[in-house]
Amino acid sequence: MAVEYANVKESEIKVGMTDSISKKVTEADVNGFAETTGDHNPAHTDEEYASHTQFKTRIAHGMLGASLISAVLGMKLPGPGTIYLGQDLKFTHPIHFNDVITAKVTVKEIIPKKKFNLVILDTTVTNQAGDVAIEGTATVIPPKD
């Protein structure tokens, strides 16, 4: 399967540009994330335990949702070659199994530097109902022209 990605170069990036990726979060995704990261928190992996939490069922790892932001940055905007320097995140709503989440990035600011530009992007992850699950700001170095 061919990987789709954008070819946005440093000189093409403008304030207000936006792109996104959507994905249905499955039990297999959550289990795979737990295996990959070692985060087997029972709020994510044990239905009996999770049934006694405020959510009453298992929820996806917040960082699983946040990782879709990285996918947008690395594959779409700015795209391949982007260097991810930083991210602040606020988790505001749980991501449930079978939610379709959309990670969206929007160019907020471009900071010219001598050797490279910094790009500041607003980042959000929402579910299919429009609830904001994650919000924050990313700082990246875009690919060179």
C-alpha cells in the first residue's frame, strides 16, 4: 500500500493552513499501544477495573490520540522531513473504543530563524460528535525547500 503524504515546503507554509487525519480507535489499537509502550494501565486494558472508574468502561490512552497529531505533522503538514521539537497537550475528553477521532493541525505562527524557520501549530483531536478530546500547540522545524 502506498503511503500518502504532502510535499509542503518551508516557503509554502502560511498562517492558517490546516490538515488532518482521521482514524477509528479499535480495541486492537489500544492493546497494540499498550504492548508498544508498556502502558498497561487497567483503565485501558481491564474492563472489570474500568467499570468502576468515572468512565464506566475502558478508554483509549490519551497519548494514542495524541500520536495522530504526530502523523499529521510528519505526513501532511508540514510533511516528511518535519522535525517535531515540542508539544503541549491538554486532555479534555475521553477517547472511547470505536470513536472516530480526527487530529487536526493549523499553522498559527511562523518564526524566522537564521538557519531555519520554526512553525507553531494549534493541534486538536476531536471525536465523531465534535467533542475535543485533546488540544494543544506544537512546535516544528518544517522541511527545507
